[in-house]
Amino acid sequence: DTFVLINPDANVDNISSILNDLHPSIKFTHKVESDDKLEFIDVQVIRSSEQQCIETTIYRKPKFTGLITNWNYYVPIQYKKARIVSMVNRALIICSPYALLGMEFNEIRRIGLKNDYPLSFIDNLNGIKLSQYRRKMNEESKLTVIGCDKKKMYAELPFIRSSTLELKKKIMHLSDKLRPDLDIHFFTKLPPSAQAFFQTKDPIVKHLKSDVVYYIKCNDCGHSYIGKADRQCVRRLGEHGAPKTIYQQQQCNHVSDDLNDNNNIIELRRSLRVKNKTTTAAPTTNDDNNDNKTTKSSITQHEKETGHHMDWSNFRVICQDHHYCRSLIKQSLLINADEPELNKTTHSVRLLVFPDGLPRVLLANPGH
């Protein structure tokens, strides 16, 4: 449907025939105003000669029966309110002058009484919606005078049942009084679960952590190294030449203490067959790769050239991040700030956001 304003001298039939000749499957129909009135969908457009303007009101077809949800029906009261409120809202939006709005309110009363609605119930809803509409129009007019739109603000509130609703109302009341230019939207956040306050899992020892940036230094000269481990630290430090027995001994101390208390247990074996079985394992490619990595490690080269020993057992995990790129950036920032002597490179990835690095006070101190 299209609402068109045409010059009074134009021939509407000729315009309609031209449009219908464009395609055989398209046929247009038209309706011309009668007595300065024209129905367009559910709106009646009225040409007011006195006010020299166009007015609008609700249009109902002649076959409209006025049948809505009856007051005596066994349905929730919200359904009955919705029937009246929907008609009132439509009247407030469509009816332009207050005279036509008053006539539409009378029509709503007639329809409601016809369906056994109490008159006080209808008038109460009419008054509430009209007050809300006028309040909204006044606020918009004030903002128009100020010359600015309302600024949206989002506020997070903890969910504590009725207390949250009461707090929300108080904040809205203060905002209307002090800051009418704000449009505050609230969203509630559920309180943390009880599991958040208790540790449900055993802590992971540092040499079994993965996706970390670690720090290790030499016992003799104090030279340091900052590295990154995607796998467990014990595997990465093993590639640097760390003895395998150090971390195995730390992990199994409590197990060995329990075993020593029991004199009957001499040795743990699944069966005598496994105990007596002798196998000769051929060297694997992984061992060769580990040897190559150990040879290329700057820590291993430092120990061979100087005869010093690294403090393997007291290495420190600086930070942990499971995101690969973020972990590289953190390592590069720490290398740039601390300048460890055993690192051959100044960064692991290009620092596009922080080309000059970050101040030392903003980063974790590897040595502490």
C-alpha cells in the first residue's frame, strides 16, 4: 500500500492505466478521498480545512464487531489488561489531535463495556497510559530545548531478588532528578557460585605447568634466561640440559616416604614375568632430536663453556597464558625490559603495539 499526494489537476485514472501497462502481471487499484477523508490500512487520514493540516485517527472496517477477550473469561488478568492497553497505545500513536484522541477513548470504553469490562478498569488504564505518554513527550521536548540526545549508560547490579529491583528504582529516581540527560540500562549479574570460594582441584606444581613464561639463572655467575614453554616445564628444561632426576625426585618424595614405612614391600612390579623380561630398546628419533635441541640451547652452551651450573630446581614461572600469541608478546616484553644475558634474541615476536617495550614497573619482576 502506498499513500500518494497528487496534484488536483492530474487525472488519477490515466496514472493508474500507465502503471498497469508496465507489466501484465501487475495490476494497481486506487482509492480517492471522499469528504476530505481517506482510509489507509488502519489509519483514517482527514484533511482539516480549518486547521489547514492533515489529521489522523483510528479506522475500523464496517464489519468490525468489537469482540475481544471477555471480562468473565477464565484467563490471567494480564491478558485482559493487554486487550485494553493495546488499543490505548495504538490510539496514542495514531490519533494526532486530542479531540480525535478523546473520541477514540470513548470508542474504547464502548468496546470494553460491550465485553463486560468494568468502566473503572478501562478509565484507570486510559489514565495511566495517557500520563506515561505525556511524561515522555515532556521529556523529549526538554531534550529538544537542551539540544542533545540522552546518553546511554549501562550499569551492572548484583542479583539479590527484591533488593535489586528496589535499588534500580532508587537509581532511576536520582537519575531523573539530577541527570535527566542519561538513559540508564541495567543488567544483573548472578552471584558467584560456592565453588568459586573453595579450591576443588589440587594445585599443579610449577615444573608440570604448560604455556608459561619462565625465568632461570646461573648459580655461579648470576646470568639469567627467560624462555617460553608450550609443553610442561620439565620437558622444556630437559631440552636445556636439566637433569631428569631433579623433578622426579621432588614429585615422588611423598610416595617414597610411604613406601619406606612398609617393610613388606621390597619392589613394585606388575608381575614376575615383567620383572624377568629383558628388552633392548633401540634409540629413537625423539632422543636424537632432544640431543640436537640440547646442543643448540644457549643454557647448555653456557654450562659447557664456563663450567657453571644452572639453578634448575629454583626456576620461576613468571606468567601463564594459554593463548599462543599473547604468550609470545609477554615473553618479548620481559626480554626487552630485563635484558637477560643468556637470551640470544631480543624478542620472540615483533612488538607492533609496543615497539619500545613497556616500563619495568608495569611488568612482573622475574627475579622475585
